[in-house]
Amino acid sequence: MPHRQTDQPVLRGPLLALIGVCAPMSFAAPAMAQCQYTVTEWAPFMCGGWIPYSYVASRMNSVGGWCGYRYACFPSEAQLPVYCPPGGPPQVLPMPPGAGPKGAQAVAVNDSGVVVGFSYQGTSGSLKIGCIWMPDGSIEVIPPAPGALASQPFAMNNAGAVVGISYSQPYVWANGVHTVIPIPPGVLTGGYATDISDSGFVVGEFGHHSNGTLRGFRWRDGEFEVLEPAESYTVSRARGVNDAGVAVGASRKYSNGVYVGSVATVWTKESIIALPSLPGHPYSYAMSINSSGVIVGGASLNGYADTNVAVVWVNGEPHRLSDLLVAGSPFISNHVLHLNDAGQIVMAYIAQIVTPISAVSADLTGDCAVDGNDIAKVLAEWGVTPWTVADVDKDGVVGGRDLALVLGEWTGPK
């Protein structure tokens, strides 16, 4: 069970079925089968008219804009922050005050086009100072927390609240105010925040695997929860959270300091659930979850990057993302960074956006068909059964209207 550092009692109950894990924990659109994806990638920036420099995407908002960085033209090695508005070309953002020769990066953008990132300070660039690029062209610097030297951000929500790390502590920067999220006492290695939802849930991690203290956490309004690893694993990491507070990441296992296992993990309000791994790829991790409960991450043969593949979990079932691309799509990166509420996926290392097509809301099993399997799911969950994909109309009850919606989108087996 997730451990809550609070005087309130911990909610207890049976583990949710995997099909229910990926259902939204609020009255939002149901998780949809995303049977195929298209790939959009941006042509490299041409330095001197002939030397290609690729754009690197970091995150995407839910209206089609993304941000990241590219390198300046030779001989400079500076990183240049980039924002690509919906439907437009990538634009280099102005350099923040005090940026050193290593430049700056943009790391997240919200639906209003507000971009957050950081600049490398000083000649060595060892200090990272957060900054916010406003749509009117102004730049707001995020100062370090009291007593700290740096303020590196990792994510931002649509209200403009930013989370990151300052003086080895996770922080929230909102309305000009620093809030340091206190981690459990005695953790010498500190922690950082990795994501924030529009509803104010923050996730991150603290500690280190070397001494078994590495744990994910979930926080909102002063309530801190330790996200314990799945059964038989020794440490946990939290990477993403949706508006319902459902967190995702990984449970990892170390034996005598050696990395020997990892499983993508979901933390609901009540339960810790290990997601099924992709066949032949026993090591897995999750990076992001959207409001429909779709989860993205990766899996590998041995836990190392050279065997990694990108994975999307729909209704709790893993799919190799490259297998879902439409014919003729370009090769995609094997690493996923982020998923937005439109179901679009941001890939690592190069600016690639993977977009779902032909989603069918009544495909409850994620098999790209609306058939008897989906009727069976409705019947199995019949009654007052909230937080399940079988509640297609999201009224908190699985019943006749949900069955009618399934029949209305009937395709038969494919």
C-alpha cells in the first residue's frame, strides 16, 4: 500500500483488476484503444545551409505545441531552447538572463503556450537556474529555494505551477512562491519532483538505490505519500501522474548492489499494481499517464538502453509502440518521454510526435475490435462499479447504457 505521511488513515481495499487500473479516476473520457499511430518529425535545422542539426523534444501540451532544444551551429556547443507552436515551425527562444556558454533548454509547455526550462549558469554550466518564457516574450527567472544555488525544473501544469529540484529537495514554484516538499528525515541523498497534474498532484522520488532508500512519492496540499515498490521489489521510482492522482513509474530490484529487475508500476489511491511486461522484455518501466489512463514507457531484455523498446499500455495491456505505426512510418526512437491528454507521445533524442488515430471508445479490451470480449467486460463489471473502462459513459454505474454504447460501435472480431 502507498504509505501516507499523514495522520489520516490509509485507504485499504483489494487490488484493482488491471483493466480498471487504466480507467480514469474521475469522470473523464474512457481509456481508448489506440490501434494505430502516425509519426510526425521535424526536418533538422540546417547550419550553413548544409550541416543538419536535429531538434530534441522534451514535452508536448495537449493542443499540439512542443518544446525542447537544438544545438547552436559549429563551433558553438551551446544548447538553444526551442518552442514549436501548434502547426508552426520550431522557434528558438531568447536566452535567459545569466545563461553561460552551454546555453539553455526548454523542458515543458502548457496549453497556454507558457514554456518552462533552465539555463546553464557560469562557464562550466554546473548550475541550472529555472526560467519561464511567457507568450508575450518576457522571461521570469525561478530563483533557487532559500539556501540553495540551483532551481532546475522538470514539469509544469496548465495553471503555471512548476516542479523540480532545488538544493537536493523537490519544490513547487507557483505564483512567485517556493514550496519545498519535505522528504522523510534521514535521507541524505535528497530528492526531486518529476511531474505535476492540473489538479495539483506532484510526484517525484527521494533516496538512492545503493542503500535501499530510493522511493517514489506523491504529494498534494501538504499530504506526502511514500509510494512503496511492488511485492518482491526493493525500491521505487515515480515519473508521471494524472489529474486523478494515479501515479506511474517503476519498482526495481537490486541484489548486492546489482540491478536485477524492474517492473512498470501504477499507484492508485489504494493499490500498488505491477503492469504486465511486453513478452520477451521482462524489464519494464512507465514514464507518463494521461487522463484516460493510457500509459507509456519502455521495456528491455536486461534493463539496459541498447535493448529498450517503447511501450504503450492500453487498458492494462502492453503493446510495442513500433508495431502500432501505420505502414510507411519512419523509424521511431526506442525511448518515450511523455504522453499528453490527446494521446500523443513525445519520443526521446529527436523531435518525433506519435499521434493515435481511429480510437474507438467502446473497445474496452484494447484489442482494436468491439466484439464479444467487450460485452463480457461489461457483464463482468455490471452494477455500481466506478473506475472501470466498462463504465463507458462514466456515470459510476455499469449497466444498460454502457452495453448499448458497445453494441452501437460493434465491429466484430478482427
